[in-house]
Amino acid sequence: MIGGGIGPKRYVRPPLGTAAGDLLVFNGSTWEAQAATSIGTLDHAALTGGLPWASSGHTGTANRLAGFNGSGVAINVPLDASGGVLGYDAGLLSLAAADAGAGLAYPSAANTWTRLTLAADKGIYATGAGTLATYDLTAFARSLLDDATAGAARTTLGLDLSGDYGDGSDGALTFDGTTTYASFTTTTGVAPNLIYTLTRDVFATTISVSSGKKVRTAGFVLHSSGLTSNAGQIHNDGDPGSGSSGGANTGTEGTLQSTRAGGGGGATTSGAQTNSGGNGSGSGGRNVTGSASGAGGVAGGGAGGTGGTASAPTAVQGSIRGRNFAARGRLADNTAANGGNGGGGGGATSTTGTATGGGGGAAGGGVRLIFYGYDGTGGVISADGGNGANGASTGDGQAGGGGGGCGGYVHVHVRHLTAWGTVRALGGAFGSGSNGGSAGSAGGGGLVVQLVGA
């Protein structure tokens, strides 16, 4: 019930003479019945003088009951949404003022908003369930928070690194096996399984290589000023031997001027013949690791070809391990830092049958990648040597397997790294011999350099 001085009185018996619809009102000394239809506002003098409430001169308010505060001052008591009476509470009054128009429920953890002291350059954060606090949020911090992209954030921070990672002039690239870029790639195969080969240096904003798709760099440099996501393969692997043919010698490649040196051809016979396999070719410049390619296998009197010889850089030529040399893929004397050498072909010998020695694998080439951000989850970067081919024969023929090509070199410079995935420059595997012919030798590994940072 409403009225000053109610205190703890409970279970009040209605006075005699009350009628249906009457309200019980405490007038300061006793309870008395008042007709609900006479309620406008409640005035203390009106109660004690027995005057109708409406004659007190106070104006009623919609959805409120009339009452007084115990000091003779008339008030309008609000009803809540369900028609109940809201008693006076200083905390609720403060909360109502602070949360006016905010649509916050009562009571809730949001009440803690009213306990915060807000000021300029302050943010609000949760310190636990139902508790909030403030932290410093400067104008500069706000200028960074409203940046929608990594590029915008770099600009705000003064870290426009396009000079290092390219100007993004080729835009966002998606190597998905279907999309083509005739201005800087050629493709083989049929969509959605196209294989890409670069024809010049590329300057992307972002790069996406889909799972199972391949991009051959062919000695050109691939840049991205944003994120590169590689779930497929970015490579410059040497070609494998095939039958008696060695992996192809591509000659000088791209702006790196590296080569994928070819493998030696396997020997062939028909009838009473004994032939030796061909030698793998050497790289046109310096091998960055000094690793040799594998020799071909021997078959009877037919010797296998030797692998391409390795020639390590001299002391005065330096190394592509340093960023200044690796940026061009060339040594200090401007010699191309070639990755490796081709494997030797297998020998062949026969009396009445035939024999075909396996061709040697080609060497891996050079790979140079410059990415602002890189996520290689599930992906591969490689400059592997090609595998030697297996020997084959009929009748009494014997054939040796081809030797594996030497691994090339990979140099990747990344500003921000999520995951490397697989990065490698493996030597090619040897080919097996046939009918007693010996297997070739595996190629030596190449060089991998991975740099993270500005």
C-alpha cells in the first residue's frame, strides 16, 4: 500500500462501510476507505479534511496512483508495466536517469554502467562476468581501430612497405585452376586443372593458390604487398626423366637468370649392343650449394652417365643467403646463382633383346618470393630436382636407372608469417635398373633460405 508512515503494518482489516472498488488509505493516524472513482491526486489536507481527492486542486497523471510523502506533499506514484506499484528507491532513480533511452533491463549486469566514471579518451571493457572497467583510448588508437584493411592500418602506422613488397600493380590474384592471367602467365592443361607458368615478374596485392594447383615461377620473382595464401604449390622444380629422355634443360630463366640444367639421356640397345648413358648437364653459373647430381646406373658393360658437376661459389662471390644478393638472385660478381645440375642417364646392354636406360632428372631452378604476409598452411614452396627414370628391357637386355637431378634454391622473404607449410629443395630420386641393371644415384639437396622480418 502507499502512504507515509505505513511502516511494518500488515494484514490490515478493511474498515466497516467499505464498498467494492474502494482503496484503503492511511491518513497519518488511521486507515480509511476512499472511492477509487474520486482519485485524482492525493493531498494530505484533503485526506484529513475528508475532502474528495479530486477537489484538492492537483492534476492526476496517466498510469500513476496518488500518494503523499508523509510531509504533506502530494506526489504521483508510478505504476510498472504490469500494473504494480513501484516503491521509491534512490538506486533505481539513479539507474533510470543514467540508462534513460538505453533499453537496459532491470536488474542486470548492465547496471554496472552506472558505476563507471567516464571521461574523454576512455573505452569500456569487461573485467569479468557482469563487471566493467575503463581503459585509455586515445585519438591515435581510434584512428587505427577504424581501419578496415591491413593496408589501411599500415598507412596509419606509417608502414607503407610497397617499395619492398611491390606496388600491387597486378592486383589480387587467384590461381584456382580456372582463372587465367595472359599478361604474365601461360597455362597448360584444361580448366579447372590449369597449370600456371610465369612469364615475367609479378606484383600482386594478394595471392591465393588453391589446393592442388601449381604455379611455376620459371626464374621470375613473385611479389605481394598483402597476404599470400598458398594451399597448393609454388615451385621451379626440375623435370623428371621420362623413358630414355633426360629432364629438359631450360637454359637461362627469368630475371634470376638461373637454369634448370637437364638430365642426361639413357642409352638404348636393340640386339647385340652395349651403350653408355649420357652425362647430365652442368648449370651455366655457380651452384649455390656445391651439391652434385646423381649418376646413371650401370647395365652390364654399359656405363651410366655422370651427373652434372657442382661448382660452389668462391669466397669473393658471396652468397644468396644475404638479402642484398638474394634480392636479384645473383652473386657479387653478377654471376647467376644457379641451383643445380642434371642427373646422368642409365646404361644399356643386350645380346638379342632390347634395353632402355632411364633418363636423368633435370636440376631444380631458382625460386625467389617476396611477400608482405604469408600463410602456407597445406601448401608447398619447392625447387626440387627431377627424378631419374627407371630402366626398361626385353629379353636378355639390361638397363640402368637414371640419376636424380640436384635440388635448386629457394629464397623466401616474408614480413609477417602465419605458417610456412613445406619449403624444400630436395635432390631428385634415382631410377631403378631393369633385369640386373643397377639403379642410378639420387641427386644432392639444394638450398633453402627463409627470412622473416622487414
